[in-house]
Amino acid sequence: MTSRDTVLDRGYGREHAGRLWRGYGPLASLIVLLALPGARPLAMASGAIDIAVTVGFADTFRPGHWTPLSVTLTNRGADLAGALEVQVSGDGVLRGRPRVSTHRRRLELDRAARKRLQFVVQPQGLSRPLVIRVRSGGEELARTEVDLRSRFSAQRLLLVLGRDADLDYLNDGAVDGLRVLYPHPELLPAHWRGYDAVAAIVLQGLSLDRLSEKQFDALHKWLAQGGTLAVSGGVDYALLRSARLAALLPGVPQGITRLDAGALKDALGASLEVTSPVPVNRLGAFRGQVRLRAGEIPLIVEHRVGRGRVLYLTFDVASPPFDRWQGMRALFLQTLQLPPAAMASLGATEPGPVPPLMELIRDAAPTYPTSATAFLFLVLYLGLLLAACALAARAPRQNWLAAAGGWAAPALFASAAWLLFGPGAFPRGASAAAVAVIEPLPHSGYARLTLELGMYSSRSRALRLEYLGVEPVFAPHRQAQRDGKIADWVFGDGPRPYAEALDQRRYVLHALEGEDVIAFRLDASIVDEAKGPRLDLNNASGRGLEAVWLVFAGYAYEVGPVAAGARVERRLIAATHGVATGSASWRDVLRTSSGASPHLPAAALSMVQRRLQETSGSESLAPGDALLVARTSNPMRLAGASAHWSQQESTAVALRIAVVAGDSAANEADSARADMSRPGGPESDATPHATVDRAATGSH
């Protein structure tokens, strides 16, 4: 082919292309315009989003425990509106396919923007990675997998939040020992459950004002459930006078005083190398109990916050001579008084053959036919059909009677089945059931919420339950874990969180267990007198209490309803007001009165009984303890599309109280008034034992 031919061919090509464009150009333009909205995800999928992940604290977590997960996204492409998903796979290979829990959150990320989102997850094993993905418009735009095998620790975690503190000498490589970590304050959990693997926190040279509102609330809730916070003093005592720390510390520092070297050695030991006076924080009046003092100067003061402890070390642990003292390790461990490591709670035992959730469902429909009724119904139906057939065989002239029986029996029994087994006796559509126990934590204004949640559908529809009022962390029901019937779930965060079962089978109960800490204050004290207990109850929870009962020393006392904001002072006489429990369980007495009318739902009482078993190892009360049980409304409310579901719920308040003998109550009150008249009186004296309440839980 010559060059001229080539030029002609090119000219023909341009002319032919022009005719094609004139003919199909408008249609092609329309197709391109319609495809533009969908073109953005394809363009962004080529690496326009960077994902950085931090697991746990300082990229270290403990398997089998809830842990924070921080995901930082950087958008180098166009504006993005979609969702961020974190997929956690459990190690359930021996029981079939492992369960998958997906935590989802809405994501809006502008061009060239960076955003950090935090989750709380529970990695059960190390063999399967965490999967983090960004989705938009049903397509996956970015994805990364996090290998957990290089980021775990078998030890309990000790967090150090400080500028100069070096506490590496507390590291203990033994199983259930200590692992000292130095996380950035901005990466602390925004949910209290993220501290599940944390044994204690040490704060030095920093203010809690650096935390967000949610982070501080999470820290406070963890502390109220039994956490330990040790705060180091220092010359910059203005940090300790900030509003958040001042609310937790036993006292506010008034300045600096210098402690003589001899007095310091007398308090800490001759091995401390000190030759000159050491500055310590000076305290005026304070609440709490002095654990260590040098002469009249407190060195370590302890203050109770709920079930937790705040330890105030009035000296700077990061300054000489304490930073190089060999005895500092023993002093720290003795001060922290860390309890033995607790195992993960997944293997807790059930109180009986029927879980509380199933007990609620069973009690909510007492008239629903049993299996024996269904069998008898089927026998009658088949018998009627056989009788009609036999009649037709013996009397051929009466075939019309057999035909009428053949049509009438199915019609009659279909109507009866509709009433007995159909929507007439069973809820239609989607429904929810929840059993909850609220256990107030003393001196904190918080309470622990434990709940079992079930979803059920009789139609093919998405089981997505939206809720308000609480922010629990969910895990599959323990009975489902034992049976190996664990389905996949999606948990969504945001203004209206939700839990969605990916197993959409009908007529199957999809169950979860949840935990949260809520604002709830209930104060009670009991004095044991000769004729019976004297009860002082202050309901500052904001919720009304119904069917209040007190169980103590082999008797159950009916207190009655207590309105929100009400205070009840009552002397209860065993011979007059008490119902002897005898050999029966207190649960059976509270469940049924002498008139056989139910007082408290069996499902809620069953969960209270289980919580006692989990926390104290026994369903019965210890000598000197009393149990206050009441009925209230569930703080978890259905919202959104699920607000119209039919719902069954049962919620109980359980408060375990330490009882004081009547002859010692007056002496303790007099001692408390005397100690309160002097600065720095011990907290154990300033608060009489008669006014100390104990919740039914104890572990965090």
C-alpha cells in the first residue's frame, strides 16, 4: 500500500467517524452523562482512599476481650458518601463456619480530607484477619486486612498517660502478668467496653480535659465498674485542679510543700536514695482514705468511685528520687492492688435449662397450644377423614355424605388451626423480645445494664432492629454459641444505631446479649434491728419502680411502688410484713404472692439469679447481705421502622446491700460525724457502712 493510499484511508476513516458521530453522537452523550454518577466509585477504587488502622492501645490488644479499633481514612479522590465496615471473624472452625460480626458506620469524606473513626470490637482469635472496607453505592472502593498475630498480648494491659513517666519496670512477661503501654490520649476508647483488657491506668503530667466528652464518659463508666486510676502529683499541680480531675480525685492540691528526706525514708524505706527535701502536693480537706503518709503529710490517698478506685500519689513518680528507686515497683503494685486476672465471660453458666429470653417468650403466651395439643388436633383430623372414607365404602348410596365430610372436615379444621396455631395466637410480621437487669453501682450515679435481645419474623423481611436510649455492645447469645448455631450480624452506629441479623430465616429466634452502663442512681441503706430491717431508699434514677421487694435473712418484704424522685423510710417487721422463704428460693416467693398473682416477671428474676451466680458464685445471698428487687421499664427503646414491631419486655432492678447491725449503726454514725469534723478524715469513716450500697455485679 502506498503512502497515498494510507492518506486516503485515513481520510475515509475520519469521514466515516464523522457520519457515525452525527448518527449516534447524541445517544452516546446521553449514555456518558447517565454513567457519570457511577463512574466515581470506579475511579476511586484505584487507590484513592488510604486506610490506616490501630488495634487496641499502642497497636496492642488482648484476644478474647473487647478492644478499641481506630481507623484513619485519607481521601485523595472525589467527595465520598458511603459506609465504613469492620469485619471481625471468630474462631469457630470446629463447629462449622465461623461467625462474622460486621460493624458499620456512615461515612462522608470530602476531597483531600482525613477522618478518624473508632469502633469497639472483640477479636476471639488470631488466625483470621480483621477486614476493613469502604463501600459506596453497593461497590467496594477500598479494602485492607489487618494481621492480628503480631499485635496481641497475653498479659493484662497497664496504660500510662504521661509526658515523662517511664514505668517499664512493671512489665511482667508471665501469662496474666502486666504489659505497660503508652497510648496517645486521642486514641483512648469512646466506649467503656474498650477498657475490657485494661488492669489499671496511670496518669502523670496530663489533664483529662484533652479527652473528648465521649472518651471521658467511657473512662468514668469503666472506673465505676471496678477500674483503677492512679494519678501522679507534681509541681505543675494546676493540671490536677481541672474540672474533670477535681471531680475524681480525693482532694484538690492547694500548693507545694517540701518533705524532709528523713520523713520520706521513714515512710518508704531506707533504700530510697534521697538527701534533700522533696516537693509533694499539699492537700487541705479531702475525701478518701490515706494509704501511706510521711508524718502528717499524705503520700497516697484512695477514693472510691462506684466499684472502682482513684489513687492520688501526691509526689511525682517520674521525678527524682522516685524514678530511679528500686523499690518503686513493689510500691506501685502494692498500691494498685490488682485483682487476679478474670477469664472472658463467654463461658458463663445458665441458671437453669431455660434461658431468661426463652422464659419471657414462654410466659408471654401461656395459652399457646403445646405439642401434645397439636398432636391431638392432627389425630382428630385424620380420624374424621378416615371415618368419612369408611362410611363411603360401607354405604355407597351415601357418597354425598362422604363427599360433604371430605370437604367440611378440612374447612372446619383449617379455621380451627388458624385460631389455634396461626396469627390468631401468634404475632405476625416482625417482633422483638428483651429481658434486662439494671444493677446500680454505688457512689457513681451509674448502673450496669445487662440484656438479652431476640428478634423473630414470620415473613421474609430484613430483621433490622433500630433502638435508642442506650449504646450496648452486642455478642451472639451464649446458648447459640454452645449449640454452634451462630449467625452473622451487622451492628450499625450513629444517631440511630441498629442490629441486623443476616440470617433471614423465618420462625427462628435470632438472639443477642448486650451490656452497657447507663445513668441511674439508686441509694439504699439497711439497719438490722431486733424485729426486722429498717430500710432507707432514695430513688434518684429518674424512673419509677414497681413491685419493690426486699429479701433479707430468710424473709421477703413487699415494699410496694416507689415513684421517681421519692424517698422511702420504712421499718419492716418480720412477723408482720415478711414472707418466710423457707427452703424455697427467694425467686419463687417474689414471683407469686399468697393470692397467686405475679409480682415480678419470671424472666427478669431468672436473669437476676444468673447475675448473682456469675458475680458471687452462688444464687443465695451471703450472710449480712440484702437484695432489693423491683420492676421498671427497659431503657432500650425501639426506633425507626422497628418501632412498630410487637414487643415483649421484662426489666428488673437488682441492688445488693450490705446490712449493718442496729447496735453498731449509731456508733458508726457518731464516729463518722467526729471524723468529718477534722480535715482529711478517712472515707471509710466519713461514709457510714449503713449507707453504702452494693450492686449485684463486681467485675469489669
